[in-house]
Amino acid sequence: MKMIYHGNKMLRQKTFPAMIMLVTVVLLSVYLIAEAEAEAKPVKMIPESFSTLAEKVSPAVVNIRTVKLIQGGGRVFRQFKMPFEKDDPMGEFFEKFFGQEPQRKFKQRSLGSGFIIDHEGFIVTNNHVVESADQIKVILSDGKEFGAEIVGRDPNTDLALIKIRSKKNLPVVALGNSDTLKVGEWVVAIGSPFGLEHTLTAGIVSAKGRVIGSGPYDDFIQTDASINPGNSGGPLINMKGQVVGINTAIIASGQGIGFAIPINLAKGVIEQLKEKGEVTRGWLGVGIQDLNKELAEYYGLEKKSGVLVMEVFPGDPADTSGIKAQDIILEVNGMPVKTSRDLTRIIAGIKVGQTASIKIYRKGNEKIIQVKIAKRKDRKIYSKRKPEKSYEEELGIRVKSLTPKISRQLNLADTSGVIVSAIKPDGKSAAAGVKVGDIITEINHKAIRTVDDFVRAIEKVGKGETIQIFIKRMKVGFLVAKIAK
């Protein structure tokens, strides 16, 4: 810096560096003090109190008690023990796997939770809480009791909507946005575990997008907020007092592991149940599987993205639109499809009758196919994915896979074949001599290794033709039963 007063040049040259050093020391001291204060005041991780949240939400959370009348002797299929000798351990084995028919009437009671979503008295809960209930009683936080009626149920997502009638406006809880929920965020579960009404437990979101094998739309929020039997159907609340999930499942052998249905998945289901009493979903008509690295390389895909079409069901939308087996579905209406669950969820959300643009990969080329989405019918799906439902009534027989555990119990060398688990006493199979515990290994000289093999073999037999069933029966040997279809 050039100085104007030359007489003071030496003085200013000596003073300026000292001033710079002083300012530096002061700033450094301020920084160190701020750092020390920050260390002395750690980031607040736990809310000081959940009381305000509880006071806000609890009045809209209800206790649900149901009664179901169970009657013996009314089943179409009779599941009974094999006629084993006294003290034969196989008798206990078959009783464990196939059970006995109840012979008396009794009331089965269950507990659950729910939450009120509007002043008219609509209450959201789990389907398994109210399914087949003969009586439903709802108890509010103030102790008032109401009888409830089922508005609609959706077993696929385990959601149900029930309604009570009150002359006064009922307290309600707001619905939040589960898509913005983050792992590590604080949440609160409110419900009636073990019948202990209006119990509040707190924890964090442990994970999102969990698949636990409960249904085709698994997308659970995992939380360590304590959830127990009786919490089912109750709300999972964020710190704003909004419902972000419906508490649904627990792992019986675990602690601190509970699962809730995301509220964003539930919103559309709730709306349809309210309007129509049932849920209508889109249906494409394909059997699919996820791609692994080897399959992606085999088909020449650079990325392991998309789902492989294993089967196209005749007459369904995919078939009539030109989708074929071994096509790889990449996108639906511009939305990427990475897994089979993605495709199921996206198609289910498309309105029936609407046309969807589906991008597929076939023999090295991408192609857009327009598909008019049909209505998903659970009975139709079962007849294709689990066709055993269609033959049960016709032949009066029910079969199960021969698992490794059952094979070990029966001292069998392998698990090929199916085991007869139930018989209709006056059905065709019983008349032909088939019994519970028989192992079916062939039908019309065709090897039967799985339940699907069994179903396909039955379906190939025409009306009026004979079905020859090759049976292995414990302590007897091989037998052949003939049934006219």
C-alpha cells in the first residue's frame, strides 16, 4: 500500500501487519468459541414430549372388537386324521398338518384398532381385523360404544373401511404423505395392543419398501415403534400429527420390528371402498419374473432393468395387443419398470378401459405396444396362478406340495409328487378310494412333481374322460384310482 504521508511511512509500515494479525486472532477466537458452544449444545435427536401429539390424534383412534361364530360340521371338505395305529407318531404328524374338523359351536373374539377419517363416521382398519366378523363394536377414546358395519374390504392390501353412526361430529385425523417419509424419522403408533386401549408407542422409521410376502402389493414401512397384537389397523403418525401408515404386521419372533401400510398406497383403496364398496384394479394378463444379471446378458440388455414375460394368458389384454412370452417390459406410460412389483403396482393403478403405452424389448429392439387395460378379477387370477381352486369342487379333492419336511416325516427319498390334504366325503375322489395322506406321483402316466403339474394334468382331461391317478399309500404300496371327469 502506498502511503500519502511520507513522514509517517515507517510507522505505518510497522503498524499495518500488526493490525492484520490482531484481526486474525480475534476472528479465530470467535470461531473457536462458536465451535465450543456448538459442541456444548448437541443436535436435538429426541422430541421433548409426545403429549401434544397424543392429545391431538388419540380422540380419532378407536378400539375395534369383533365376534365371529364358529360352527363345526359345516365344512365342504373334511380334513381328518389318517387311521394310524395307537401311539403311531405319524398320527400326530398328520393332525399337525391337516387338523381335525371342529365339532362344536363357539364365539371367536378378536381385537384391533382403527382411525376415523371423516365426521360421517368412516373408519379405516385392517381387513383381517373385521373379515368374517358377525359383530363389530367400536369404542371411542371417551368410552362411547357403537355398532359398526363393513363398507368394503380389500384382502389384497389387507385394508377395510367400516362405518359407525353418531349424531355428533366425530373427531378425525389428517392423512399425510408417506412418500416424503424418511428413514430415521420419528413416528408414533397408537392403538390397543392386547386390548390396552389408546396405547402410544414411539420409534423411528427403520426402512421403507419392505416386502414380507403378505400379498401382491407389499410395500411396507418398517418401524421400531412397538407394535403388538391389537395394534392392527391403528395409525402410524408423523411428528405433524398426520397418518403416514396403517399398522398391520409384526414378526412374531422379533422385537422392534413392525410393519405399516403406507398411507399413499391406502388412499386410493379407501376412496374406492367408500364409493363402491370394492376395489377395481387394472389387469394386463401376463406371468412375469425379475431379471437377474445372467438373463439380462442373455437377452442382450446393457442394464438389469425390466421384467421378463414368462407367460401370456390367452384372451387377456397383453395377448390381444401382441405382447409375447420372452418380451421384456421396460416402461408403462413412461414410468420405468425395474421389478415385477413395479409392474404389478403400476398396472393395478390404471383405470379399467384405459389404454396404456407399454415399452418392450424384443430380440434386440425396443417397441411400444398400446394395451387396453382390463379389470383384475381375483378369481380369474387364482384360476391361472393357482388353478387348483377350479378342480376342488369338481373332483372333491385338495392337494398340497410335498415339502422336504413332510418327505422326511414320511421317510421319502425325494419331494416329487403332491399329497392329498383334504377330501370331500361325497365327492368323486372319495368314491374312487382316494384318501387323505395319499401321495400322487402320476396322472394318466404323466409324472406329477408339483401342484402345477397336477392341475395341468387334470385340465388336459376332457369332460367324460377317465383320470387315472397313480398313488403311493403309506403301509400299503402303489394304487391306481380311476375318476370319470
